[in-house]
Amino acid sequence: MSGDGNIFASLLPLVVLFAIFYFLVIRPQQKQAKEHKAMVSSLEKGDKVITNGGIICEVYKPEEDFIKVKLNDEIIVKVSREYIAKKLDA
């Protein structure tokens, strides 16, 4: 019986460390990823966005895997949805 108590006492610090790691690292990352996915899926024509490269552009046409963006009046490029950093508010 004393061996069972020892195992529990030795595993308790690992369980506590995992719980701390989960609430400080894993959960916030999941929340941020969920918010980013919702933001990217709600993009519409005319929205201003910033890419991960720092380019400010306007959404021209959202597609399934990519988003066509206008850099100026003449240049339209495709950007992967993962590389949209944030949406600019007007």
C-alpha cells in the first residue's frame, strides 16, 4: 500500500506542470488560432488587411484557399489565407 502513495506523490508534480503548461501556452494559442481563422473567413471585398510581410492591401476576391488582393489600382496578387496577419478597421 505504501508504494501506491509514493507513485501518486511522484506523479503529482508532473500533473501540476502539465496543467500550468496547458493554461499558459496551449490554450491561448488555440484561442488565437480560432480567432484568426474566424477573421480570415469573414473577409469580404474591400476590406483592408496587413500581410505577415507587412504589406497593406485591399481584398479583391476571397477564394477557397487564397485571397486575391489589390496592391494598387493595377496590381492584383494571390495571397495564402495563412499569411493574412490582421484586418484593418476603417
